[in-house]
Amino acid sequence: MSQPSTKTELLLSRIREKKPLSIRQRLQLTAMLSFPAIVAQFSAIAMQYIDASMVGSLGAEPSAAIGLVSTSTWLMWGLLSSCATAFSVQVAHQVGAGNFDRARSILRQSILSVLSFSIVLGIIGMMISAPLPSWLRADSSIHNDASTYFFIFSLFLPALQLNFLGGAMLRCAGNMKVPSMLNVMMCVLDVILNFFLIFPTREADLWGIALTIPGAGMGVKGAALATVLAETVTATAMICYLCCHYKPLRLRGHRGSFIPTRSILRQATKIGVPIGLEHMAICGAQILLTFIVAPLGVVAIAANAFAVVAESLCYMPGFGIGEAATTLSGQCLGAGRRKLMRSFGHITVGSGMVVMGVLGMVLYYFAPYIIGIMSPVEDIRILGAEILRIEAWAEPMFAAAIITYGFFVGMGRTILPSIINLGSIWLVRLTLATLLVSTMGLKGVWICL
């Protein structure tokens, strides 16, 4: 193993080598791991924000088509993410213990495992894409666009899976910068492709110069293609860097089998299945919420989808710090440093609650402007701002839930946190939403959330 080349790697090496870390160094390490992860989260949410804004300019129906299947795409994302996490957490433990050969072996075997899983999941997604809008009780005017978007998304799930795997492996090994940079690149590429694929060829005036801007005019289909093509390019770059250039985990020059062994699959199942079942149950609940909201009409569907995307800008620091918590708890556990691990738990959860509490106040004040960027439709803007201001009050405790969960994932202890999350959404949110939607509409649903 080469000498640490960055301050982050140096501090992480002190965990493996059982050297002391002062409070200042713990705070520094938390910040250095969290900031790139937050940037990566921002780029992922920005892609949704960009798609929503660009498609939103076409009117309420295209926006509603994407919003209708958004919870179904999150279900797929969650399953792919849980599959990647099942292996990356094992790598974090081995890196913490200083066993890099074993970490490479897990990485090698994970590639074939996750690809097989994503191919099966993609086939299922393509098969259900046609009837999905009907299942969700959507208006027939948006069926075709919604089905097309979900079909294209499902077709490219293997690329998205490799992107998730590469990013998770690098982050659990302590490299937050490269996944963040590549995800920012993905965001930029998505904007460029959206610009040319969504809109038709049009005339524009730039400082008095008439320009003809080419465009495919594909609408919702263009938004889907732009997203999956950007993901594919990013996944290729991520896997190439991980397997060929990142010294702690690179496979080039280290021989071994890609066939998964029983012990690694057993551990992956132990870690990943509770996360996957939780994602299925939570996203299933979100799909059921879409089922509850859909009869309220196109405006409610679009406002709900835009509010979800806008709120995501607020909780991205929570997920970013949560990823740092996963890395820190995993490596501390692998190194046998439980007291240090507990200290990092206090630091990550406390800082996340403060940050998201502040962002909740920003969200409350700027809600009308945030929704207005995504849709010019006045009814959507008013309703979206109202439900965002309801959600803003929940942000500090949402941060606690997100980051604590990430901390337990790093430890490989996923069953109890998953049960707690499932109880929250199924026993509280859905039960109350079903009761309030008939009298309070979409605002009643978001009060329950």
C-alpha cells in the first residue's frame, strides 16, 4: 500500500493504524468526507431539478408524466443502491482492517453480481412500463409519455448500477472527490443533452445575432435519453478509474476470480436484503402516495413531483453527511475502534441536524421562487409552495434519521433501522394520508409526510 497522498487519506490511515485523532481532526475528517459527498448529492438532485425545469416549460402534462413514474424510478434506484451497498460496506471493513487484497477480491466479485441483478431488474421494468400509468390511476393524456420515460430508464439500469457500485466503492475506501467530480460532470452533460434533445430546432437572439439552435424536439423522451446517456458516460469513467487507476482497490495487475464466493454473497445478503426490502417498502409507500394523489388531477401530480425535487435540495447535505458516516463507521469497525466510531456518530448526526435545520428555514422562505423556476403554471406554483412550507419544519429530524441510518449501514447493522423506517412510513404517513386526502387534498398528504 502506498503512502497517503492527501490530508483525508492521512487521517483515515490513522484509524487503520490505531493512532489517536483529536476532536479537531475528527471534525476535519468529517467535513472533508462530507463536502464532496454533498456535492455528489447536489449533482444528482440537480439532474432531477434540471429535467423538471426543462420539461416543465412544455406544460403541465409532460411534467405530470415524469412526476407520475418518479416514485417507481426511485424504487429501482433504491434496489440498485442497496445491491451496491451490500458489497461496498464489506470493502469499508476490509480497508479499515488494512486488508486491501481482500477488499479487491470483494470488488471483483461484486461486479458480476450487481450486473446480473440490474439486468434482471431492467427486464422487469421494461415489461411493466406499459401498464404502469394505468396502475397508478393517471389521466390517459399522460400514459404514453410516462410509459416511454420508464421504459428508457429501465433499459439503462445496468449502466446506473455500475455508476452506483463505482461511487460506493470509492466512497467507502475514503475517496469522495472522484465520485463527486464525475457526478458533477454527469449533471453538466445532462443539461447539454437536455438542451438539444427535449426542445425542437428554434431561433434565438444572442447580443443582436440571430442564431438557429438545433434540437430533436423529443420532449419527455428526450429528457429520459439525456439522463441515461449522461449516466452511462459517468458509469464508464467511474468503473475505469476504480478498476484501473485507484491504487488501494485497482484490479489491474491483481489477478483473481470474478465468480462470487458463498461467504461474500452470504454477507452481502445479510447487509443488502434488509436495505433492499426497506427501499421496496418505502418506495412502495411512495408509489401508493402517488396512487392517492393521482385522482386529485394533473396540477396536484405536477405540484407534488416538483415539491419532492425541490425538497431534495434541502436534504442533500443529510445524505452527503450520511455517506461520510457510512465510511467512518465502517472503517472504525474494521479497525476495531468502537469508541472512536461512537464519537464520529455524535459529530455527523449533530452537524447534519444543524445544517438541514438552516436549509429548512431557507426552503420555507423561498418556496414560491423555487417552484416557480420549475413551472410557469400559476396553480402548480401556488400549491407546490404551500406543501413545501409544510415540509420545511421536518428537516432537522429528517437529518437525524438519514445520517443515523447511514451510520448503521457502515456497521452492517441494517435490520432494526429498516424496521423503524418502515414503521414511520406505513403506520404514520400512509395511514394519516389516506384519512386526510379527502378533506385537505395534497396539503393533507404533506402534513402526514
